Amino acid sequence: MGDPELQQEFLAEIRALEESRAGVPFVFRPSEAFYLLALLQLALRHPGVNRDAPGAGKFGYELARNIESRLCRTPAMAEVARQGWEDPA
């Protein structure tokens, strides 16, 4: 966000929503939840995530682990999810 005015408006809107305790519920099909887990695993590998946005990195990691614990209860799914945490290099 390069526009300081837009950034201030955005922050004010987010704060107002959080103060109202507004929730943002989602319902995913199992395949969609796994796609989200894989995307989070990939994003969390980016070196800047924890350096530049540690709160976002922590939230992303907790969300990914939450999806994994709820979804990956069978051997093959658990193994594919586990491999997603490994460094491919």
C-alpha cells in the first residue's frame, strides 16, 4: 500500500470491524481446505513473512496447522500435508 491516505482508511476500517467483534466465517469443501493449507505452506516459506510481518506469519502458521489437524486424519492426507512443511531444496 503506497498511498498513505488509503492505508489510514484501511486501518480505521479494520479496527472498527475488530471492535465490533465481527466474524468472517468460511465453509470449505475438503479439497478447497487442502488447497488453502498448501498455499499457506508455500507462503510461509517466503523469507520475508516472519521478518516483515511476524503477526501475519504466526497467524498463517496457526491457521495452516488448524486446517491440517481438522482435515488430515487419514494416513495419505497426513503424509502429503507433512511433506508440504518440508523444504523442497
